[in-house]
Amino acid sequence: MPKCKEKSNKKDFFVLERPAGGLGKSPSLQHHATGDTTRQGGAEITLQTLFNTINTNTGRIEKSIAQLEAKIDNLNSRILSVEKRMDVVEEKVTAITDKVGKAEEGNNQTMHLFSSIVKDNLSLSRRLEYLENQVRACNIRILGLVEDNDQKDLGTFLSEWIPSILTSVSLPSTDCITRAFRIPLRETRSEQTCRTVIVKLASEKLRNEILTAARGSGEIIYKEKKILFFPDVSPITQRRRKAFLEYKVALSDIGARAAVLYPAKLRVEWKNQSYIFWDPMQVDHFLANKRSSTQQPVPDSSGSDSD
């Protein structure tokens, strides 16, 4: 049987090993007390500092809160003031909106009345022009007739002179010319300019005969002056005829043919189409449209792209 080893240097687990120099000394109660006192004093100093810091910060916070409350109160008062002003502004805006709506309604009514007045004015002016032309329906204008001593009684002179130059016209009597006079010259005209003669005939039929005979007789000369016969029309009609005559050159430039018809309207023939204009503004718009259409570039379809 194996032999058991001899046990030597046996140690008790629960007995502390002591140093070789002798019994060790344990810490004294005084040492523990001194250490606790130092620690307690340091803790008291730290707590006092922390308490003072907390008090200081609390005072600052309270002061900041008081200032913030004052600013908030001031801001609230300003907000209330702004709200009051906004209420006033909203009331004013509402009132202005109502006034603008009423103004727009009144403006629409005014424009409607204005357009109706313009239409009525145009209608009245055309009726007045028509009536004035009717009053002048028996009149003729003679341009280029030189004044001389033989024309003291202009009516008697014309009753003899007109049949002498227009052989196809026969005046039954001197009563066929009810009135004859010359239009006074304007200040801008020279004295050598022959004044226009207005002849009022007894009937419109006689006027048409004289105008037809004058148109068919060619050039009429009296004392080396060219004589022209025209129907007598109102100044408004005359201005419109003059405006139409000025458009004839512009219409011929775009390839259109124009003719002024009695009393004052323009007939235009362009590309096998016929147009009748009563207002010169219509002719202006017609020219603008035709010029823009003729100036548009025409796409070249004859050529082809080559690679």
C-alpha cells in the first residue's frame, strides 16, 4: 500500500498569518476617527459651496424669469395692439372692397352707357349726314370756274353757260337754277384760286343729267381753266371720300383695285373678291391684314436635303 506523506507546516485556514517580526498592529480607533473627520469637513465645504452656487443661480434664474415675464407682457401688449390695428385694417379693407365692387359695377354700367351712347351718336351722325346729303341732293359743285364781269348774275350766267358746254343738257327755263353762289375762300388760300360754285337745281333728275353729260363730255375748258362737276355732299361725306381717295394708292401697291362710290364708300377688288367699306378705319385694318399675310415667308419645298 502506498504510504501517506507526512503532513508538515500545517496552517489553519481561518488563522491569519502574522509577520515574522512579531505581532502586527491593527489600525487604531484614533486613526479612523481622524480620517472620518477630514472627510466630513471636506464634504461640508463642498455642500456649502454647492448650496451657495445653487442660491446664486436661482437668483439669476428668478431675475431672468422676471425680465422674461416683463418682455412677455410687453409682447402681449404689442400683440393686442397689433390685433386691434388688424381689426381696424380688416374693417377698412372690407369697406374698400365694397367700394371697389360698387365702383366696378358703376364702371361696367358707365361703359355700357358709353358704348350705347357711341352707337347712338354714330347712328345720329349717319342720319344727320344722310339728311344733309338729301338736302344737297339737287346741288352740284363746279370747280375751276373763273370769275369775270359776265357773272354778275351767276344764276342767269349758268343757265346759259351750262347748255353751251354740255350740248346734251337742255334747261327748260332759268327757273331750273333756283340758287347759285360761290363759297368764300379760306385764309390759307390765295386770291388767284377759283372759288367753288354751288348750284342748286330744281330737281335731282336735272342734277343727274348734268353730271352724266359732264362725265361723258371729256375735258371741259373755260378761259384756259379745267372745269370739274361734282355732286354736292356734306362736309363729313366729303372728308370720308377724301380719306378713301388717299387709300387708293396703298391698295394698288398690294395688287387691289379700288373705286370710290357715291356718296362715300369704297369698293375694293382683291384676288377675285369684292369688298365694300363705309369707314376708312376698316380700310386701314384690311391693308394691315393683307400686308401681314403677303409678307409671311413661304416654305421652300423644291429643294431636298442631301447626305
